[in-house]
Amino acid sequence: MKLQQLRYVIEITKHHFNVSAAANTLYTSQSGISRQIRSLEYELGVDIFERHGRHLIGLTLSGREVLSMARSVIHQVDTLKSTLQVNVHNRHHSLCIGVTNSQHHHWLLPLILSSSDQYPDLEIKVYQSDAIMLMQWLESGKVDVGITSDSLSVADGISLPCYQWHYALCLPNNHELSHDNVSLFDLQNYPLIVERSSSVSITHKFQKKGIKPNIICTADSVDVLHSYVGSEQAIGIWTTHYDDLPPSSNLIHWQKAPLSLGYEQGHLWFKKDAIFTEAVVNFLSLLSSDFYQKMNFQSHS
């Protein structure tokens, strides 16, 4: 049995049992394909195709099993070829990361910088969008991995926890809530500006306490938040990594948000059949400690 014979079975089926069309696609002769199919059927001891005269009109029951196995074998062979190609080009590789939250950028930057010395040829690109677009990017292959705070529906996708981030309050200087015991109930009487990517989660946390937050604006940039808070139009709620609060100024003051806001869990997403180089595997292991244990991957040196 030859791999090429299995490819012939797949292509003939793909072209609705038109052997001539399959031959044109594979740059071979119609008679050559027919001869190889007969040889395969003789070796297996079954008819793969139903025939009407000299024409193929469908698959037999045995042929359907042969087609299923042929697709599986060819897929594994093609995967092996891709794996070897990755290995050959290991020194010239890239990783495209999609994120849904600006906070991810701040968390990723030191990790990207720390890996640049060890793998100077690893090019890392970061794209930001909403969760729906990121899901499409993952499925289409525009990005290799995604980092989100949302649950996505990714075909054949794997999700691993990566990191946690907390919330911080941005207040006008000398504001009456500039103390450590602020609650969500204290915030309900003030206009709020919140980070756009976290607005749904923040609203939900207020609602769980029976509070309707007065969110007057959402923003993607902390500069917009500073403008509102500095002019005393609102109190800001923004994400921050652990206790790394943004710097205060003569107009604004940063402090930890109420504990009842809790934290957000980041998720690292990738396709189940993803193939990564050694450098990429090592970098992704920095993002999630569960990467080596849970990922269905092949590492290449």
C-alpha cells in the first residue's frame, strides 16, 4: 500500500468520483489513477468504489471506512511534514498573540523582553481586539494564541489559566473616598468611568450586591480616565497587575479597589493541533505554568 494510493481515494471522492478531475488536480494521468485504485482494492480484498460500467458513482461501505482511514493517515503524514519544516526553520520563527485587554500588554511586555536575549530570532507580535474577533483570529490562524478574561467558544481550542489581575480606584486628589475601607456601596453614589474591556464584569459584580453602578463612560486608554478623574467628573475603576498601582499625580490618586470587586482570571487559548517550536513552547510556559502538562503539543529542538 502506498500513500499516493490513499491520496487518490481522497481526491476522487473530493471531485465527486470524477477520476479525470482528480488526475488534473494531482498532475497525473487518469489511467494511472485507475490502475493504482485497482491495485489498492486487490491488496485490501474489497471494492472501494461502486461502479456503473467504467464510471465510479460512489463509495461502498468498505470504501467509506477506507476513506476515513485514508484521511486520518494523510493528515498525520502532513502534520509530520509540517513538524519537520518547523524544525528546519526553528531559528526563524514568530508568535502572534491576540489579547482582549490592555492590561495584558503590560503583563506581556516584561516577559517578551526577558525572552529576547535567549531567543533573539523569535519575533512576537501582539494584536488587540474584542473576544469575538479574537475567536475568529484563532480559528483562522491569524493569531497562534489568545489571552482573554472571557470564556470563548473556539473549535478544538484549549484554555489554560495564565495570570490574575486586580482592580484599582482612580480618585481626584483629596477625595473623601481616599481611604482603605471603600466598599461597592460607597461607590454607588458617584459617576464612574471604567475600562471598556472590564465593564461587563464590573457591572455584574455590582449587581451581585444589588447595586446599579452609575457608569457614565467606558474607556480604552488610561489617559482618557485621567482626564475625567482629574477634572473631578468621575471616579475611575481600572485593572492592574497584583499591587502594581499606576503612579499618582497632583490631580489624581490611585488606590486599591474594594476587595468585593475580586480579581479577573486570564486565560491562554490555543488550538488543540497547534505545533510550536522550542522557543515558542518555552515562552508560552512563562505565560502558564500548566502549559507543559495540559497542552497537546509537540516540542522541537
